[in-house]
Amino acid sequence: MKKGLVTAALLVFCSTLFAQQLIKTTMHWTRKNTTYDFLGYGEFKVDANNIVDGQIYWSIKVADATGYNYYKDKMSATGIEYIKGTYDPVNKKLYIQGYAKCDPIKIIGLDSYQITLTDNYQVSGITKANTVEWAGILNGSYTTLPITYQ
């Protein structure tokens, strides 16, 4: 009986251990009807319950004419957006929200994201800041890695 309980507990532990993964993305963000281009490198840890925790390292590459004066001296600066949310493994979608940032040069805001991971390792998605409209557009690529602990 004891051996059966230990085996069951070990199976639960191992299935939880191997269910965890790291999703790494390279994304470009722009806003509808603009020429903005922010380059983002995301690292999202997904646990066994599909809870997501991670960060996106954003750098501005191209400023739209409407924000050029603000961004002209900040080109290639980087800000980090810390995110939390959930992952839907059936539809391969991340639903994440920025909750904090490290951005001393003030190039980023905190956004909500709906990101789709395609079967050919591409990323597409939409974002919104503190508005109702999903005006941000994401495109890029991703890889996944299992998380194991030693």
C-alpha cells in the first residue's frame, strides 16, 4: 500500500515537473495606422496550471511622426515589462497583462496582450494599453523549452 502511494505521488510530481515550459518570443509591436516599431524579447514561464509569469524586454526601433520628438533621443533604449496571465494550451493562446516595469528612460507602458502561438512557431497578437480598443499589433516567432529542476 505504501509503495503504491509513493509511486502515485512520484507520478503526480513528475507530471507537474514536465508540464512546465518556457516560451521565448521575438516580437515586433506597432499600433494601427502608425509606423511605430518596438522590438520585444519575451520570456514566459508556464506552470503546470497554465499560469504565466515573465517579462518582455522592449526596445524602440522606429518612432512614428506623431511621437518622434519624444522618442528621438531614446532610440534603441530598453524597458522591461513584467507580465502575468494564463495560457490556453488547446488554442495555443497567451492572455497576459503587464503589471510592473523597469523603464528609467520611459519608453513603454503596461499593456494587455492576447497572443497566438501558431504551429509553425510564429507569433501573432493584439494589445491594448489603458483603453478599450485593441490597437496594438504583434508579429514574430517563438520557441518552447521544458523547464526541469535538478
